Amino acid sequence: MPSKHDQYAFEYDQLSKEYHNHLADVLFGLCFEDINPQEKILDVGIGTGISSVLFRKAGLDVYGIDGSQAMLSVCRTKNIAHELIEQDIQDLPWPYADVSIHHVISCGVFHFLGDLYPIFKEIQRVQISGGLFTFTVMLTNQKGEQQENFNYQIEDGFPVFTHSRQYINQTLSDLHYFITKEIVCLSSEKIFRVICAQKA
């Protein structure tokens, strides 16, 4: 079944440039001092591979999972991934062994999902202790607003979710992750929280 993200796969990289989307650079920057060559990194929702390019340049072995065949086709042309798997990331479990991955990233993906606990739980399963889990979530742009765990609205035909700070922090804590670094930044007039957490 075609993914709803297939429709703009071949324009995605160019659109990211036009919208001055630098979330992948920020995400890499938060990780850089704690990653090492030859370590395995899993990109959840790898898409065209924008978020993995810098990690590959740093010598890590990139693994990617994504539900869009078209996005993965673009990613393959970049020759950055050791392995790419076509699978909806909400279809659990993923085809990775327990504690087999050093680090996990997900950039520009989780704002398309509501309840993140099952995904975070699966990441905990496949990741080694001490590994980094670095990702982006979208924040509400209304300061002081009482927010549920997650809220959504429809944008360009897609449900887009914002996740409360408390929900993300509590979910990470419940799964024995602790936040080491974070930054809030603006991308395409949307407010994102970029979080680097470490598995205890």
C-alpha cells in the first residue's frame, strides 16, 4: 500500500532547503560528542536520508526504516545506509534484534503520530544501554496553553500533532531514558523541540 508521503518524496530534499529546515543539523550537533565510528545508528522514518547523511560522514553504520517506498528509493541513491527496510514504523515489532543498535534518531517524524509510547518502547527494546535517542517533536506555539499529552490538527491533508513537554518527559522517564541535551528551534514557522536522551 503506497504511503501518503510518497507523493512528495522526489521533491522533499529541495523543499527542505527552500523552507530552511535545519532540524537534521541541530539533531546531529546534539549527538556529535557522544557518537563513534562503526557504531550502528537506526533512523526511524529515515525518508530520503537527510537526517542520516552527517552520521554516515562521521563513520557510523546507518540503518533505516520507513513506510514510503518512494522516499527509500531516493535514500538508496545516496549510498549512505547499510540497510533500509520498508515498513510502517507503527507496525511493531521492527525486524531488529533486542539491544542490537547503539543510537536511534528520528527527525521530522513524530509530529505525524499521536501516542508515541509504543514507538519509544520499541526503541528501548532494540537499543543498547548508554545509547543516544535523539528526536524532534512539535510544540504548541501558544505560550501558557494547557495542553493534553498530544493534540492535532489537519494540515495539507495530514494530521499534525503537537506533544506536551510533560508527556514526552514522562514517557522517556518511564522507559528509563534521561535527557542530556535539548534545544527549541523554529523550522518553517513551526516550533520544534529537539531532544537528546540516553538509555540508562
